Amino acid sequence: MTELINILLEEENVLFLLRGGFRIILILLIAKIAYSLINKRFLERLNRAQKTSGASRETDKSLTLLPIFQNILKIGIWSIAWILVLGELGINTTALIAGIGMLGIALGLAAQSMIKDLIAGFLLILENLILVGDSIVVGNISGKVEQVGIRYTKIRLFSGELRIVPNSELSNFGNKNRGYMRVIVDVGLAYEQDLEKALLVMKEVASLWARDNSEIIIEYPSVQAITEFGDSALLARIVATVKPGEQGNAERTIRSLLKQKFDERNVDMPFPRRHLYLHTQDSQDFNINVENLDILPEPGSKEELENPSLTGMVFEREVKKMSGAMDKLSNMFNNKDSPKEDEDKKD
């Protein structure tokens, strides 16, 4: 131990340790300053994009790419810094880099799903298919994109739930923030309602809405008459084309205007209904000529079971009895005389 301390305290070794320590500190300090300066430029660019009016798409791109660039920047700068530090400590960095390369190949073969997610995320960003703030539909979930990473994409559902979706699963999705969106409002009209009057009110509502929302309209609304014969209503439709992200509010506003104008113009809204058809059959259709029905055995009795020839006769008798009971019940409800008619009969 004493010999080791004496060796370290030699002038040459002390100078070597001081120079090496100074270089290591300098390398780490330069890495920290470089990362801070570059990261600051990214944040300044993002702030300028957010403050610029009418640059929402540019802001979305900045919000999407900034976290990715930050991670790449951090990994790149600190990796180089630590390799230089190891070199200052006398470690053969060339062999270390080669070993890391071989280890990376082995990990890549073992984690193919992760590599698949990384490639999918890179392609999503490169082809500008998805940005932060986009409303997308993936399978049976629909929500707004909060973050696009190299491996995962975070989607916030309307309920507030945050879904983490691997980028490899985004091979088939719908984006509601590209180009334009269609406003579709289906309207149910009662069958007995004056159709021309109802369609005129719908056209009035479409015109009123278009007048107040011209800045978001790409294609002005039109009324499509009778798109379907429903069980309880005739279905008509109002269709318009608007800027992405505006379709939900537009549909809600049009429905509110329709309710208001339908009430003012006395246009009836449909309600569920059913038509019932009652069919009765007179007992006269049953021409049963069976003598001495009363002497036949009861259904399921021992006599009937022992003599199969009686089964048909027993069945006919029971039908005759049932028909007679139905006739009596029908007469009670359909041919009941009023009290006045009863008095006339007595007179």
C-alpha cells in the first residue's frame, strides 16, 4: 500500500493524473455546454412557432420532432463524451467500440420487435404521416396524438385515458387532420310530415350555419333528400366539407339549429311506431264430424295409449272443444249488446 502511494505521489504520475483529470472534466463540461446550447435553440424555435399566427402545422411538426431530436442529441453527445473519457483513462476505445458494435448486432437479432418499432417510427416521421395534435383512429380507439416517439406513440382518448401504441401497430390508421373533413348530419323526418316543408327548413339551417362559419368551409353545405327509409322515419342528410378538426363542432351546431328551426316551423320529429295486424279464423272452418266424442278417453290416458286408432279422434275432440271456447269468448267481446239495446229487446 505504501509503495502504491509513493508511486502515485511521484511528480510524473501526479502531473499525469492532474492533466487527465483536467481533460476529463473539460470533456464533460464541453458536452454539457454543447447539449444545453443546441437544446436551447430547439426550444427557441418551438416558442417562435407557437407565437406565430396561422402556423399550427409548423407548431405540430416542432412538437413532434423536438423530443426525438432531443433524445438523439443527448445520446450522441454523451456517448462521444464518455468514449473520450475512457480514452483519457487509458482504455482502448477502438476495441470497446468494436465490442459495442457486436453487442448491438446480437441485441438486434434478439429484439426484432423493438427494431420493427424503431423502423416504423422513423418512417412515420420521415413521411410526415402523423404529428402531435392529430386526431387519429387506430383499430377501435380514437384520440389525439400527444407524443410521437421513435418506438411508441402516445394517444389521449376523449375519456382522458392515455394509450401507448407501438409504432409497428400504426400500419393501418386513419388521420382526421389531413386535407379536409366531411360534416355529415342525418335527420329523421316523420312519414306523415310534409317533406317539401321539412327540406326547406333544412336548407334554411344549412344557409344560416354557412353564413356564420364561412372561414372553416371548404365546400358549402347541401341537403340530400331521402337517403333511407327507416323503420319510423325518412332519413335526410346535410353534408358539408370543412377544415380538419372542425367537423365535430360543426355537426353539433347544425343539430342545435335544426332543433330550433323545427320547433319554430312545426316540423314533426319522428318517434318509434309499429303496425299490428290481427287475423281471426272462424270455427266454422273446422268441419269435425266425430260421433260420441264424450265417450272417448282423455288425452294421454291409458286407453288412448293402448289403442293408437283413438289418438286422431281424441285430438279432433279437443280441437272442437277449444273452438267452441274461442267462439264463446269472441261473442262476449264482439257481440255484446248495449244497455239500451237490451231494454229495446225486453220491450
